[in-house]
Amino acid sequence: MPAALAEALVPHERVRVARVMLESPLPQLDRLFDYRVPPALADVAQPGVRVKVPLRSAGRSARGFIIALDDHASYKGALSEIDEVVSAVPVLTPEVWALARRLADRAAGNACDIVRLAVPPRFVRVEKAFVARQAAAAAAAAAADDAGDAAAVSGDDASAASTPAVELTGYSASDAAHLAEPGARSAIAAIATVAVLSEEVTVGHWALTVAELARAVHAAGESVIVALPDYRDQEEVEAALAHLGVVEVVRLDARQARPDRYAHFLTALDGRPHVVVGNRSSIYAPVSRLGQIVVWDDGDSLQSEPLAPYVHVRDAALVRQEQSGARLAFVSHSRSTEVERLVELGFLHQVAPTPRYLPRVVPTAEQDDADAPQNAARIPSAAWAVARKGLEQGPVLVQVARPGYAPVLACTTCRAPASCTVCGGPLRVAGARERPSCSLCGAIAANWSCSHCHGTTFRFSTIGAGRTADELGRAFPGTRVIVSDGEHPVLTVDSRPALVVATRGAEPRATGGYRAVLLLDGPRMLARESLRVAEDCLRWWSNAIALSAPRATSVLVGVGGDLARSLATWQQEHVTASELADRRALRFPPAVRLATVTGTVDEVATCLAELRALLTEEEWAKMDTLGPVPEEEGTVRAIVRFDYAIGGSVARHLRALVVKNATTRRSKAGGRTGGYRPPPPTLRVRLDDSEIME
């Protein structure tokens, strides 16, 4: 027998190999690495656990997660061994890993950056308590099985696959039946009023709708994820769930202490059906039997992840729904253009209240003689009358654009913005008895003179919440005045008469709802330079109106045209549809996708040229570039616009070019010694940043 054949017939030792994702921000390390599992760790080295592994250079080590295990029966190469299994709890589930990998590829980013959002830091004490509870539950289940309760257990499992019986207050039975269908995808128009759950508890009707949907799905033995913009919304949904008797609620909130957040994360991991309520990162919750995903107010800027790879909760929800087959609902008072696009494509089914709920909205700009002095003021006479009548019954909400007292000052003579004579920053008045000062350096504007006309007196260019509260307090003596903004938030107010002055997004909930709502500073809000200014204003105004009591009057001051008419008829989708049509004509998102490429002049030029070479002629015809234009610190930025059909190809190529740039810079510096580290790569790519159009 030939020696070579005899050697081939000798069985080699079976090597168990772990494929590990490293926790590293370097793009060139965004792949799985193979490590040998030593026999001593074979029992605990399972997919999803945290591990510590060696790196090849300088005796370094890195942390990561085991993604998969494989047996190589005839593997002859030398593999490094896993140093340590940090925790035997599999905290990274296969579903969450698949979601992270898919989203990272779509956004041309690192999967570990998404895993960092999905899996909180470990706390040993919390984890030990969780393991003990799991062991006790397993022992109890085994005892119940031995006692002959297996039939009951199997019955529970069967009920987990049942169809939820959905009933939503204010919606038709046919719409509720659609929401119960497996894999249903919906855009729900929330009812614009409050829901009084008890004498002490009032929530937005949208929160009751979300809670009713979550209760029905959870009662059928499935888990629910509710992704919300901030803690105010979370408290409303939790109050509605408690009112409906749902107890298996898990809160995942950035405001939680880190041990509490990890404890709640482990609870979501325990295999039972839960209702997870949290901010944008809750979309990655490791629940089992996911049956429903709910995203409230996806147009809120807080639903956009500020950390790389900047995945919006809406995109994460769409991908997770596709992978899991769960139901998906986008709930809002005024839908975003992204949701409008999906509705027009037929991907989302519209669900509207039945019968249609129409709040009472009065636009002052559409009234007769709107230019008369009494109607052209910041608070016209019609708004004063509505506020006075509302105060006879309870609290009145006044929404303003800016916090502070007088956040911007101007020269009385030439109307030029007043700037600090020390540093050039803008001047402001912080309070009623405060002297003008610089908002940057804090210097008092003593002996100030205008740099344009040498005038020496100021005027209020903008009026903030504090100044508005003072004016209203003088107009309504003896009435409580409450100010709520980002620095001094107020969560709730009682049903007694009060004037509540709040900036957009900081409006408190009122017991029983507001008896009137005044929407001031509309023209100033619309003057903001943004691609989304119209839909943002509609959303701010709609959410404020939805805090009112039934049959209360809301006054929109100073805004007319299509925006005012759509709000008065409560048909905001007409504006978003028009916005979407304009963006299709201009090739702006969400009609197309965007990629911003930032770096040095040579890096950006090389990246665009290589991208062109990697694309086919058919793909190139579906994209175009804008720029480059100068940025800060010697960099430039180019915008690549491309159709959704080639999104995967463009993202893949851009990701490859980022990795190539990073590795090329390191290889050029490879011959250096003496502890030299090459400069970090400056080429950066970000996908789907629509605010870049500002």
C-alpha cells in the first residue's frame, strides 16, 4: 500500500472549531474568526456566549461572541485556542445575530456595533441570580412533568401558536382581523385624543391602541416588542398595559441603571413570551416566539440611532419582521414620508379609526381678515378667546418653538442679530430680570453697540417659553402658569385650570386632557432649513392636538395653505404624499437611498472611481453623485444617490472600499518601529442620512 494512501486512511483527531465575532470597531475585523475549542471548555463554549480569545500580534487578546460551532474531522492546520469563556449564558441569540449581520451589511457598517446595542454589558451578580432562577424553573418543570402534567404543558405550547383575538377601541372589526393575520404589516392612524383610564390616569389614545394590540398578541402566547422614542411614551404605554392587566412587561430603557437594564435583558431571554417596552434599541430584544413589532412615531428624530452604523429603528423593524415573520405596525398621528412610501407601494395596509375621528382645529391664517392687527399678532384675539374659555374648565396647552426667555436678540435699529463683543457669540436674555449675556462665553453685554449700525438698544428677535409664560401670566392674573421644556421637564399636570407653556415634544399629559391647545410660532418652526420641515411640523402639531380632551378646540396660529387645511381636516397623509411626490421628482430620500462618503480629497475621489469600476453599466445607470464639497478639517464630502434595487450591491462595494482604505494605510506604515501607530483611516461612509440634505 502506498505510504500516502496509508496516511490518508489514518483518522485524524476531530477538532471542534468556534467561529467568533470580535468586539472591534476596525472594519477589517468585521468577520468571523476560527478558534479551537479546548476540551476543558467544550461544555460551556456554546453559540451566543461571551469569550476571550488571543490575537496574533504582541500577545494581545480580544473579547467576542461565539456565533457557531463546527467539527473538522480532518483539519491539519494550527488554530489558536479560546482563552476563556467569560459567561456560559448564551446572550447573543441566532436571530439577533442574523439581524445584526443583515443590518450591518445594509448600512455598510460593523455587525459588532449593532451587537453592542443589542447586548448590554455583563454584571456577574445579576447573571448569577438569573441562572439560579432558570435552574429553579427547570427543576419545577421537571417535577411537574413527573407528576403527570405533561399534557398541560403541551396544551400551553399549542396555545402559543393560536391566532390572537384583536379588538381595538375605535377601529373596525375588519381592521382588527387584518392585524391578527400572520405576518400582517400595517400603518395605523392613531386616534387624536386622550383615553381616560381612571380618575388619576390619562394616556394618549395611541397608547391604549398599542396596549390593546400587545395584550391580544401576548395572550396568544407570543412576544411583543414596542419601540418608542423616549421615556414619556414608555410610561404611557406601561400605564395602559397595567390598566389592561398585562403583567409580563419588560422595560429596556437607556435611563435604567446598567445592572437593571441587564437584568431586564436576561428576563427577555428566558424563553417565556413577554411584552418588551423600550427605546429604539429594544428592537433587538432577544425574545422568543416574536409575534408583533410596534413602532410608535417613527418620524421622531429620537428613533434614529446616533451611533454607527446609524440604523433607524424603522429599518431594523422592517428587516426583523422579514426574518421572523412577525406582524409589524407603524402607529402615528401623522405618518412619515418613509411610511407613506411603503403604503403607496402596498407593503403596508392602512388602518384608520372607524368612525373617523376629527379633532376641532382652527387655523387663524384661514380666518376672515387674518391680516388685521388683532389677528396678525403672535397670539391673535381668536386664540385669546379660546384660551379664556378653556381655562374655565381645566388646563390649556400653549406650544412654543424655543425654550428660554429671549433666546435670540437683535439690534433695534437695523434688526441684525446681536453678537457678543468678546467672542462674537449670540446674545440672549435668560430671565425676566436678567441682563443680556452671551450664550457661549456668558459675558454680560454691558456698553454694547451694534457692529453694523452702532445702535445701542436690543429687541427680542425670538420669544421663548419663559417670556411667553410671563406674558400669559399678566394676561390671566391669578392663573397657574407651568413651563415645561428640555431643561425643566414636567410629565403630568392635574385637571385644575392652568396655562401650560411647553416646547415641542415636552408637552406634559393633563388629567382628562387639555381643554384647549394653542399652537404658536408656526412660521418660525417652518423656517427651519430641513428636508423634513413640513412633516416634522405636522407631527409636532398633531401630537400636541392629540393631548386635548374630546371636543376641545385647538388653534394653529399664523400658518395657512395645505399644511393648515390638512391639519384642520386631519388628513396629514395628503401633505406627506405631496412631499413624497416632490422628492421622487428631485431624487431625494425616501424616493432613493443615500450614501455620504467623507474623507480627504484623494480618498473620496479614489473611492468614487473604484465604486464606478465595481458597478455594472445597468447598476451605474441607477445612481448619481453630488459633490464633493468641502467639509471641516481638510476633508470633503460626496453624496451617492441610488435606487433601492441596487442598494445591496452599493453597500457591499462601499464597505469593501472602506476596508481596503483602512488596510492600505496600515500596510504603508507596516515598516515603522518604535511603537508607531498609523493614523486612523479618515474615509467614512454613512448610508441613509437624509438630514445631510439640510
